[in-house]
Amino acid sequence: MMVTSTLLFATGQTDDNRPHLFAIDKKTGKRLGAVPTPAMGQYGLMTYMHEGRQYVILPVNGGYTAMALS
């Protein structure tokens, strides 16, 4: 899991057992979005800003997946 000022990011699976990264509103607990990932995420989610864009790094088995937030 990872926390920003307004969101909680968590990895998990949808009903069809596909791995996803979920964005959850911290105040309401409502799921705001789900992004498919190539594998289940592991401990150590990171985020950073580069040239005004936010990125999320998701450790997965054997490497990392980087995603840009729009």
C-alpha cells in the first residue's frame, strides 16, 4: 500500500482474478479507479513527480512496472 494526501493505493485482484492497482479515496473508502498490472504487486510501492507528472512504481515478481497518472 501507499498513501498520498488524498488517495490510498493498494494492489489486489478483481473478481476475475486479474491483478490490479486500486486507487481508493481516503475519506470515503470508495474505489476511484483500477488499473490492470502485469503481475501482483509486492511490498514497496513508490511515487514521484517528474516534469509536472506523477508516476507510480509497482514492484512485481522479477522487476518493476512504472505507470504515469494523468
